[in-house]
Amino acid sequence: MKRQEKTEELYRTALNIFAEYGFKKTTIEDIASAMGLAKGTIYLYAKNKRELYRDTVAWAFNRWQNRVKEAVVVAGDPVEKLMVLSRSAYEYLSEDRAFRKILERDPELFPIFESKDPFLDINMESVSMIKKILEEGVKSGVLYVPDPEEAAHCLFSIYVMFIQKTYVVPEGESVKSMFETAISLLIRGLRAQ
């Protein structure tokens, strides 16, 4: 098995075990045993449990982001791209139970404030994706956005709030309806057409 495939398998396994037992209770032995490896083999990929946890969570964030990118690529105009991006990003955690469980256990991994974001580099790539769509919309004349950079940060912050309210500290089914209302307000506006 190639190193990249083995690394993917390690992260997938570690994600499930961290999700089940939490960071504190999970041991390197648990992960090695689940993979049928000696404990020492894990240390070829990470120097300690903290690094493995961080790398696993980064891998999970990137997997989430890549799923959204794949969905956006097939969308048409900028308005459709924003709709697809919003919905695919929002709904992803309903499918990825393990990562959702990790975020529930450790909400500091996906905070509202950028200054406290341990995965800011990954999340800024998401902001950049939003910004490119907004710029495309402005250029084609279908969107009016005075400052695409600022708007992208604003939209991402709203998105993080909805992820927090839906999956990390769930507030019930009404949040999903509120999310759809927010998409409509943000993309279609308050003005009558």
C-alpha cells in the first residue's frame, strides 16, 4: 500500500476512534490496534497523539472542503454556485457522523471568531472560494457586492454560526429552516422582484 493511501487509512481510522472516545480517552494503541499495526508504526506518521489529532482534524476539514469544491464545479452561474456551495457545505456534517461528533466534543476546532481558529489556513481557503464566486457574479453583472473580500468573510461567519447551531451545539430542527431563510435573504435580498 502506498504511503498516501496508508496515511488516508490512518486518518480515517483515527477520526472514527477520536469521535467515539474523545481526544483524552483515545490512545495511540487504540488506533494502532484498529489498523492492525504496532504502536510504533503510528509514530512514523505523527510524533505524538496531539499531532495525530491535529493532522486528522485537518484532513477531515480538507475532505469537507473538497466535497464542496466538487459540488460547486458542476454548478452553473454564480448565483447557482453560491446556492450549491451553501447547501453542500451546510449538509456535509449530516453525512459525516465521525467528524460531526469530534466537533461536538471539541467546538473550539470550528469557532465563530477567526482569531481563535486553529485551522484558519484551511478556512481561509473556503473564504477565498466564496470570494471568487462573488467576484465572478459581480463581473457578470448578476451580483452587486461592493467588497467581495469583506462579503466573503461575512458569509463565512454566518455559515459557521449555522454549523455551530445545527451540528456542534444543536438547537433543533428550526435552525435548518432558518438556514434556508438566510440563504434566500443573502442571495435574493429583501427587495421584491
